Amino acid sequence: MLDASQRAEAADLLWNAERDRVPVDPLTGAFPGIDVVDAYEIQLRNIRRRLTRPGVSVRGHKVGLSSEVMQRMMGVDEPDYGHLLSDMVLSEHTPVDTSRYCFPRIEVEMGYVLGESLPGEGCTEKDVIAATEYVVASVELIDSRITDWRIALADTIADNASSAGVVLGATRVSPGEVDLADIGAVLYRGGEEIARGNTSAVLGDPTAAVAWLARKVAGFGVRLEAGHVILPGSCTAAVDARPGDDFRAEFDGLGSVSVRFA
């Protein structure tokens, strides 16, 4: 594990990388002793800094590494998570400025919007369904403040699970109206299909990822609260986003969501 001064140094590296749009070398190389606990503490240090900005609040959380393929790649047996802040919620109607990011990519996800707070320890999938006001098509904008996405597990956790933003679709669907574990999604760039997936890729059922998250953050004294947006994980591979790209993700039963990059 790292000591307090090393955690502070690592947090500063990521903070400056995001501010200056100049990525840094992997933390796992610069701090060989870094572990998952260190990484979450580094993430929280920078989240607290961002929350001191006027008007910024926690808007929700995202789950990463929620597919078996990604977990095998990272050599882990559970997902990770990051924070979604209010200034990370983007509009379908405003192009995203790619110059604000280091290596932007997008992922296609179904979002859960909570109508009630979730229990922490012991949270079940049934609890998640009962507390969810509606589900929605979404696109997560991810970014890495680590050079060329050369990330190990501790790198991505420390870097807020590589999260950078989210765009939510306009259609709101009650969780009881669709089979959340079997929703197909197709991603288009312009008029060309570039990716296709299904929500079953997320731990077999994305509701399980939300329940896992509620239990996990409880250990840090955090609850998933009414009004929060929860992104359970991507059902397609990540796609690079470049200036001029115009993406549309269409979900069976959930409508669509679009995002443009300038």
C-alpha cells in the first residue's frame, strides 16, 4: 500500500492531467506498491476536490469491468466503480468538445434512475427493481488520463474508473415493462452500424451490477440515493470518438440516444 503522501502525489498527477489535457504514465509504474484500496482513495480525493466547485454535486455512479471478458483481461473477479458528477451529465443537443479530453471513447449502456435510495449491505436485485423509477438509453463518455489507455486495474480505479460523462436518452421506461437482462443495442456512426450488443453482457443481468455497486460503496460509507443515475456497464465494445463523429445508439424497447463530437 501507499502512504498518504504518495496517494496525494498520485491524485495530483491525475488532477493535473485532466486539467491540462496532458496524460501521464501509468500510476502502476510510478507507484509499484499501489493496490485497489489506494486507488479508490486516490479517486475519492479528486472527487472531493471537484465537489468544492460551485454547483457540482454527485449525480450517480458508474460500474466498470462488468463483463467477463474485461475482468479476465484485468485479472479480477469483480467490477470496479467511479462517480458521475452533475457537470458530467451532457446534452444530446450540444456537441461534445473533444479538446476537453485526452483520449475520448464512448460506450453504450442502459441507465437506471433511482426513485428511492438503495440499501447498502445486503442489497438485492429485487431491491434495485423496486427502487428504480425508470431505465433509459445512455451513452457513457469515457476517457483516460493515462497515456494511450495503458491501464491496469489500479490505474483505471484511481482515474474515476475512466469516466468522463454521460448522455441520457429522452425515453423513460418502467423497469417492469422490459426484460432488463435481454435488451439489444446497436451503435451507429453516421448511418453505419459499428457495434452491436445485449444487456446480458453485463454480469448476465445489469441489475446485478447495480446491486453489487450498492453493496460495494456501502463499505466506503456511501449510498446510492434517490435521483441518482447508475450506469451498470457497457453492452458493446468501446469506440474512439473524434471530431465530426455523430453517434446514435438504439435500444430495443428503450428508444435511442445520440451524441455528436466537435
